[in-house]
Amino acid sequence: MGADTVWSAADQAAGYSLPAPFFYDESIYREEREKIFLKSWHLVGHINDFRETGDVVMESILDQSVIVMRAADGQIRGFHNVCQHRGNRLVETRRSKARAITCGYHAWTYGLDGALRGAPRTECLTNFDKANHGLKPVRVEVFASFVFVNLDADAQPVAEMAPGAEAQARRFLPDLDRLVLIEEVDVPVAANWKVIQENSIEGYHFTYSGPVHRELAQLIDFDGYELTPRGDWWTYIGPPRKGVTEAYGVPLEGATWQTDWFFNLGLWPNATIYAFPYSDVVGTFIMIPTGPETSILRFGYYGPEGRALPDVTKACIRWMNQDLGPEDIQLNISNQKGLRSMGFSHGRYIIGETPDNRSEHLVRHFHRLCHQAIRPEAA
């Protein structure tokens, strides 16, 4: 372990942030793969993405691939996305419909329950039992009406990992159970996944970094913006600002919305469920690492079934995709470039005696979670 990848107790006590190599070092990335991402819960989609028998969603977890699908018995099950014959990838598309899963190489066919149903020419083998060659299962849980998977059979259940999180989500998101997918967008970003997370969990930059963040700050009572660490989950919430009559350039009159608050709930390590003020949509924001200095940002937008999207909600989605998202992504890319500088080793958290809306205490909390996961002996 190099000295530049050590976050000493003295540095932590002095308020210094994670050393820069934690955001680009290949060995750190490998540690995070083994000790964070292969052991954590990953948000796949909403339960209504699996409403019908044969609904299939593929989820990538670094170099691993999982398929989640609803079987004829109504159960949602997850499996490793690999044929048990020669290891061929079974499903390549993010979302699909299927009566069965058939390998495109040698046509081994699996039921939606993962059992091997057919395997050409295996009748010539002695002692070949289809029951021994089904797909390998992966843990699946439904939490707050969202579907999660975990590659670790011994992982703590989501509800135990995040006690109180579902109740908090339902307080702000009344249509949580009846959401349907409107749009999903994957955006490649030339930045480490932690750089992206840091940016999302501090309000320090809101009125300094760009015009779109200032627009967001004007929609809420920014002085009341609270960022709260809660263990393996966290919230950052801004109350409504009095007298707001339009949002995202559209009048509010006649519109419906999930909440007039800016609500964000983060789940360790990389998923956020959120709602922008006055928008009748629930968003998911997931930071998917693809390398030490590259990520994919997955934006999911879910609206209440059977209710037309108000103009202000349509404007909010456009604003997120075309304005706020790009402004943040440019900050992520610029930050990642700077972390490579020989003139930077680590930063200093801006945290006063009483954490407020501009405090970086939630960034510190997140850094500690990351460090504890890969270096538990140093925690």
C-alpha cells in the first residue's frame, strides 16, 4: 500500500479529505470492486418494470451481469446472466420481454424460473440432469417499491441497511407504488463515481458553480436545505420557497406534483431516489463505475400511472437532461482532471461548528463509508 493511498487518522482528524489517488488509482478501484460493489445492493428498476410475466431487465455490476425477471408464478427472480454450457452471455439488451431465455450460441433454453428446459444433444450424455444446470441465482429484494439485487448471499437486507428510509421516501413521494417508467438515459462521464457522488451531496457549490444551480436554489428555501447522514443512507432536502409561481420556465397553475420540496434519498453506495420541486415525477440517479476514472450516470424518470404529465414536469425533465445534468457533468470532468495534478494531494472539508446548507459534512460521511469498506482495519 503506497503512502499516497493512506488516509491517516491524523489527516482525518485535521479535516483533510480522501487523498487524490483514491479517485484514480487502479488498485483502489480493484478494492472497491471486491469490497463495495460485489457486496452491495444495486437498484435495478421499479417493481412495475416487472409487472407482466416475462418482463426482463439486465443489470451490469462492473464486469458482472445479472438478469432480473418475473416468472409465471409471479415471483421476481435474479440470475447471473450467463449460460451454464460454455459461459456465453445470454441477454444483451437492458429491457426485454421473453417467454424463456435461450442462449444464442448453442440454444440452451432456460425458463423464467432459471431452470434448464432444453439443451440440444445432451441426450447423448450419461448422467446429465437438467436440474443440475439451471441459472445461478442472485439475491433480489423489493424496497420502497424499487427492485434491488446483490451478488453477496450474506448481505444485510436493504430494509435493515437503511432503517427508516422507506418511511422518509413515502412522506415525500405519495405515488411511490404506482410509478411507471417514462424515460431512462445513460450518460458516460469521464470521472470516478465518487467524484459524481460528492458533487450531489453538498450545497456549497450551488450559488458559485453555474447559473442552473442558482436556478435550483431559487426554487427552494435554500437557507433551510438540510443534508443528513443516517448511516448507510442519507438525505438532502430543501423546503419550498414561499411565493413560487413558476418552475423550469413554466407556470405552476393547474399542475400536480409529488412534492414542492427538493427531496433526495441516497442509498449506499451509489443510488439516489429523488424528486425535484413541483415535478410530478420520481427520479433515480445511479453512478455506475466503468473504470478508475470513468462512470455511467443512469437517469431514470418515473411518473404516476394514468396521470398525464403536467407541462411543468415535462419542462423539469428537459431542464435536468439539458441544463442541470450537463452543468454538473462538466464539474465532474473538471474535478477529475484536477485530481490528477501533481499540485494536489488532498483537500480540506468546509465544515463549521454547526453543519449548515453549505457544509461538506455529508461528503465527509460518504468518504468515511468508502474508506471503511475497503480499509476496515483503519476505521
